[in-house]
Amino acid sequence: MPLEAIVFDLDGVLIDSEPVWEEVRRGYVASHGGRWLPDTQQRLMGMSTVEWARYIATDLVDGVTAEEVAYAVIDEMSQRYAAGPPLLPGAEDAVHRLAAYRPLGLASSSPRALIDLVLGQLGVDGLFRATLSTEEVDAGKPAPDGYLAVAGQMEVPPEDCVAIEDSSNGLRSAHAAGMTVVAIPREAHPPSDDALALAAHVAKDLDELTPALLTAL
């Protein structure tokens, strides 16, 4: 099949935000007398806003609503990003390089407010034909909903898209949508072996993403 579009994840692919998310959500749980479990961070990765806020309010903290959790955490994340998001090396160049080659989409578990904030601060918002937060679909990653919705917005069959992902749930989501997946694992939160096996290519960094590589896949 021809390559018609490239769909990026945001957190862990273009920005090194997973440590910030963990610090902010862990801090929220601690400040409300909650309990952070050994598998909490891995479970949260890929969840939509509704899903992670409900999980924290139900399983980790007593006496708060999911709406209160989401508002407090997203507000703190916005403040952390105000001085500039934690951009990963090669992110801006990769976006510009690939946008000149094929239409770009973005499917992120971040809330819409943070997606727009980050892309606007980087000055690349105009390079994406479609962007989507999984809070705008029925289910977050590893469900394929977000990737399928972005492909639909771009009017491109998902099987003609390459997705760029880093996490286990993200890899599973893009693969379930029928996309060819390129993994760029993050050392701090590496994907599981079974999820990584779903990738057509494992790249060491964003600089490795070239039109020639993606076309060959």
C-alpha cells in the first residue's frame, strides 16, 4: 500500500513529558493522602483524560471526583509547559522534514488544551492536517479509536498511514487501527516486548525518521 500520511503521538515522541505527567499526578495523589501503586504509571500511559482521572479518583484517592482530578492535574501541567514544553531532540526538524513529504496527523492521550498549547509554542500547529485527543473519542489507547478517528479526519485509509509511537499502549493502539508502526522507545518507560514486536521498525531517535525509511516500510 502507498504511504499517504504520517501520524505522530505527542507525549514521549515529540516531548519528554511522561516524567512531568508522573511527577504532577504522583504529587496530586500524595497531596490528597492517596496511594501510588507500583504499576500506576504504566497503567496511566495512553489513558484518555476521562479514563486516568476516573482511575485516580476511584483507585488511588478518596473523596474526590474525576472532574476535580482532571482540572487540578491539567492546570498544573499547563503551568509546567508555560515556559516551554520539554522538547525531545530532533522533534522540530522531524516534523518539518516529514510534513514536507506527506500530510501529518497527531493522535495523543493529552487533553486538547495541552495539545494546542504545545504545538502552538513550537510553531508547528499549522503543519498538522488533523490533531486529536483521545478525550474526543470513546476509548483511549490501547484501543484504536484515536488513530482511526485521525485517519478519518485526514480522509486516508489507516492501512496507508505510518504511526510514530513510544509506549506499549500507543503501539498497540496504532497497530490495532491497522497502521504501520514505528517505535521510538523511551529508556525511562520502555514498552513491553510484546508491544514492541508490533512495530515494523524500532528507531533510536527522531533523526532516524526520514522519507526513505518510512517509504521502505
